[in-house]
Amino acid sequence: MTSFQPTAGSFRQGARTLPREAYTSSDVLAEERERIFAASWNCVGRASRLTQPGDYFLAEVAGEPIIVLRDSHGTLRAWFNVCRHRGTRICREPAGRFGETLQCSYHAWTYATDGRLVGAPHMQDVEGFDKADFPLHAAAVAEWEGFLFVHVAERAPAFANVWAPMIGRFARYGLPSLVIGHRVEYQVEANWKLVFQNYSECLHCPTIHPKLATVLPYQSGANDLTEGSYLGGYMEIRPPNESATMSGRPVGRRVSDALPAEDGRRAYYYSLMPNLLLSLHPDYVNYYLLTPLDVGRTRVESEWLFHPQTLADPSANLRDAIEFWDVTNRQDWDIVAQSQIGIHSRRYQPGPYSARESIPAAWDREYLRQMGRRGTES
Ligand code: FES
Ligand SMILES: [Fe+2]
């Protein structure tokens, strides 16, 4: 197993970026899968995808094929998409609705949506066979602010404990009632950590995002979560802009009537380990789910959420918000791909972070902690 030693200590002084192997070694990626993704609550998308009994979608969590569904009784479930007969992936359609059961297409073993094996052709002839011994393998599932999370460990820690710092934190935004107005999937030619690190600083905004920089001055705002698995803060929306949109105008009504006046002038950006980036604006919310596809390639699924009244309003210009971030995202994906190329160089060495990169430095510290590497903090 490749081992890399951290050179990044505390940002406080002398923080440096991660070693090359962290971005280029498939052994490190395999270790991340075990130590981080398989040991965390991973976001898999919005609960609004599962409104009716039987609704499901497929997800990949820590490399595991998972069926996330609402069972016949309305309970949220996450099942390993692995038949108890000979291991075949049971379901291949990415989303849909089951009836009372789901059936493996190989030899027709059939499961109730609550995981019980209810049909197993010709197994009655097998001595000692008991269907009760072969339910679907369960993953843990939790819901937070309208987002669904899955944990693949046999004994998952309680979501409410792990995510305690985030429970209730954004209640004023009314996130559970927001609806999806746009979805896009990107493939980024860079290691997943570069996407996190890039999201976590705006030092690059004047050079990479000339449009964004006029709306969200990179020196504005403050970070309010600065250590641990949940990091981020806010930036000030520069007047006369009222939102982070191409025109500067809001796309519709506020996401919630409970937003205090100061949040009407702010945009919040949080990176939430292990795979969620969450951006809160006065009139819309967008988020990103990261899945490492390879050591140098990352799938990013992104959705824009709006108040239901905004979506129902034909005069609302959703494109104003969608384009603002789609343009910005593509600029980001382009530059992190350049980072990935440069980091491969034999001359790459960890480089120094500035004070404007305190969040990426803190993210690296948490990453190293989760990977079982101790930093050289003072
Ligand atoms: S592998 Fe699923 S029924 Fe045989
Ligand atoms: Fe950016």
C-alpha cells in the first residue's frame, strides 16, 4: 500500500498542500474509499425523489451498489443491490417505482420492499433453507434538510451524532420544502479532493471567475465553520446585485419567509464531508454531490433548488441562476483539471497556502485525520 506522509501542518503557519500521491495514487483512492467514504454518511440526493411507496433510485456509496427506496409502508430504506442467491445486481434501472416486490432478473429470487426474501424458486428442496435467513443487506439511511444520506457500515454511527453541528443550522432556509428546478451532471478531470479544495476558497475568483467576482467580492464575508468535517462561511452579495445571478436580480421569491434581512445579502458556501457541497442564496440553493470515478476523475451531480412558488411562476427566470453557476462551475472544472495535470509532475511539491486559503488548509487537516495520518500541527 502506498503511504504518503503529510507535510501540511496547521494552516496557522506553514500549511502546505497535500503530497502528489494523494492526487495520483489509486492505492490512496482505495484507502479513501475504506477510511472515508465507507466510514461516513454520504449524501445521495434529495428525498423528494421518493414520494410514493415503491419509489427508488440507485446510488453508489463507497463503491457499493445501493438501492434507496421508500418501502410499501412509506419507510425510507437503503438496500445493497446484491442478490442473496449468487450476488447478482438485482436492479439496473437508475430510478423508478417497485410494486410490492423487487425481483432478481437472474433466477427470480424475489424480495419485499422491506427487504424480506419472499420467493426463491426450487430452494424448498434444499435442506435447512429458510427464506428468513436471506433478507437483503441493509445500509443505514437518514434524512437531513430534505437530503438523503446512506452509510454502508454494518454498524453505522447515529446520523444525529455525526452531523450534530449541522442539525437545525439552516432551518431558516426551509430546505426540505424546496424543489428541484434544474439538474446537471459533470465529469471533472481531476481528483475529488481538488474539487473540494477549489470550492473552499475564492482567492482564485478574480482570475478564474471575472463575472462572479463582480457579484461576490472574494474578500467579503467570513467563515463560521473553520475546523472539522463541516467547513465554510458566507460572502457578501455586492449591491446593487441582490443575488448571485447573471443579471444580479433575484430569480424569484426568497426561499423562506424566515430568512433574516442579513441573509438576504449573503451567500453561504459549505463543504460537508465526505461528498456534499452546499451553496445557499437568498432566492435559490444549489448543491453538488461528488463521486470519485478514478483517481483523476470525479462525477459531480448538481441540482438547483427553488421555492415551489418560484418554479410555478412563469415569469421567474431560473436560467439567471442556473447559468451563473454553470459558467462558474465549468471554469472551476477547467482549472482543477489543470491542477491535476501539474500535480502529476515529478517536480510537484506541496506548496504553501495563504491566509485566504484557510478553509482548504482546514479541509486537508480533516482529510488527513480521517485517513489516519497525523499532521505536524503545533
Ligand atoms: S443471482 Fe439473483 S436469483 Fe440467482
Ligand atoms: Fe471557483
